[in-house]
Amino acid sequence: MRPLDGIKVVTLEHAIAAPFCTRQLADLGARVIKIERPGVGDFARGYDERVHGLSSHFVWTNRSKESLALDLKQPAAAEILHALVADADVLVQNLAPGAAERLGLGYDRLSEQYPKLIVCDISGYGADGPYRDKKAYDLLIQSESGFLSITGSPGAPAKAGCSIADIAAGMYAYSNILSALLLRGRTGRGCRIDVSMLESMVEWMGYPLYYAIDGQPQPALSGAAHATIYPYGPFPAGDGKTVMLGLQNEREWKLFCERVLEQPALATDERFASNSKRTSARESLREVIVAAFATLSAAQVIERLDGAGIANAQMNTLDDVWAHPQLKARERWQEVGTSAGPVPALLPPGLPTDFAARMDPVPALGEHTDSILRELGYDSARIDALRAAGTI
């Protein structure tokens, strides 16, 4: 038995934030019915063709769902949609600003008809305020939230390499839906969840915001190194490879000097006597570290770091991650089906061991349309008529 077995989720979703949220609900056993435009579908299906002809974004965020092709602008679609919502536990949507209300799917209206329904709206900026109607995409929210101002190198700000704003919003939507289900178990009533991509990212920006509070200078752009802790970042070894390492306290600094750099006197050098001083003098300290590593291979540096108990990591490529020995040893990769054949998929992190995560196929567009409509009482003649009219 999975935690969300028997929970029904209807989702009007596209791109990443909402699909990532609902895929995680499906991982826990929820039945997720994804409504897509006939012939086109979730536009993330067309982002690329890297997974045997399928989109990498779509494959990642849409396994274990059912796809219903339904043109919400057609009059007959409203009947189908409300039949689905009538016994649903959760409705998730990240349509364009105002679109859900125009379709009659605003929370105030739905809660009158379906008082137990949990409605989760995911948007760029939230349900009110002066930015309510602005379109928002991941990179734009990275910029608006201040994330770009602290990421990258001097003179070259950089975005995150994955959809971090979408992921943040999807995670808050997911966790708050779980909380709402618990609350409904106590009160018997649903609720509205209003998730803003901007607010999700600003929450994740908490440390740099407090660091720069009251007009103080914000963290300096520092590439792959930590902006305010040093040494913490990438350093070249003598064989041309890069080692990532990180120190967190003065005890580790002393061990690093004695056992990794083999320069014990450096531990009491006044220039580097605290993290703040080491951060201010990072260029001088970097020269010392690079010189010490120049006679060592990356493997030898890591051996010394491990021996001293200093945290370190390899700077892996994506090929390295696919073949990561830790993930292999813990059997974290499974296969899921797609219309283009099976593909590997990572097991959801952190789930309890007493139930198996749901790892069902990624649906083809409209794959479950007929079966869902039959479940709602539509016979073959009515389904054929809906298809002829372009409703499905």
C-alpha cells in the first residue's frame, strides 16, 4: 500500500512546475489525470527530442500519469471536466494568469460545489498584487528573485543549469498538497493553495538576502566556489583534473593545513585565522593551495582529503552521474516505459522502504482518453462524436 493510493488528482498543467509536483504525487500512488490539448499536448512535449525522440523535460516529469486529450475551449469539455473533478481530491493548474477562472475553475466557485476539493494554483507571481498577470518562465524568475545577481563569475552572471525556479515551486506545491490532505482528514474540508514561483525562489534565497540585509554588500560572484566560505570550491590538481573540496570550521582548517597541504604553520597564519579572513584573502590562499596540489594527481589529493576527513567531491559530467557507483550500489535506477521504449529513471529520493514507489510509464498524448471517458459513462458513439467535433 502506498500513502496516496485512492487519491485522485486532476491536473491542467504544462512545462515543469506543476508536472513535477503531480509526478511526485503519482510516485506515492495517487491517480493523476493529466488534461492536454488534442493534437498538441503539454508544450513541454516539444522542448527537445533527446530521449529516443521524446522530450527530456516531459519524460522526467510525467511518468505514472494518465493523459486525457481534451480541448477545454469546446462547450462539451466542461461536462467532462466537472465529471472528473466531482470525485477528485486535488485539482492542480498552472495555466496562464486568469485562465482557470475563465474556465469556471476558480477555487471560490469550485469549493461551493466540491467542498472537499483541494485546489492548487501555481503561477509566476501569485493570485494578486501588481505582478499577478505577468507571464513567468523559469529564467525570468531566476532573474526577478535576485538569483542571477549572486550566481556566476565577476562580469558574467549565470543561470542555474536546471529549472530551479520551476523545481522550487513544484516542491512547495507538492509538500503543501500533502499538508492539505492531512488537514482535510481532520476538518473534512478542502482548501486553496496559492504557490508563487517568485516566493518559492525568494525563500530559497534566504541566506544571501540576510547576508546583504540593511544595505550591506551582497555575496560576490565567485563561479563554482562558495561566495562566503573559503576554501570551498574547485581546485586544479597536477594532472589537469579538478577536485572540489569544502571546509566548514576551524578544526577542519587545521587538519587541512597539516595533512592535506602538509604546511602546519599555515594553520596559525594570521591572514587565514578565521573564515572571514580566509574569504577576504581568497586569492592569496588559492595560490598556496594550487601550488601544493600541483605536484599531486586528483586521486592523490582526494586520498589526502579523505584521510583528513575533509569533505570533497569529483566534478562529474552527466555521463559520470549516469554511471555513478553510489547510485549503482544502492540500486537507485529503474526502468519506466515510454512510447519510444523503456528508459532509466531515478527512484524518488527518501521514500520509506516499506512500500515501492510507483514507476509506471510516461503516457503518450491522449493515451487514456477513451478509457477515462468510458469510466465516466460515455459510450463509443459519444466518444466518436466528441472526437469528430475536435473536443478530444
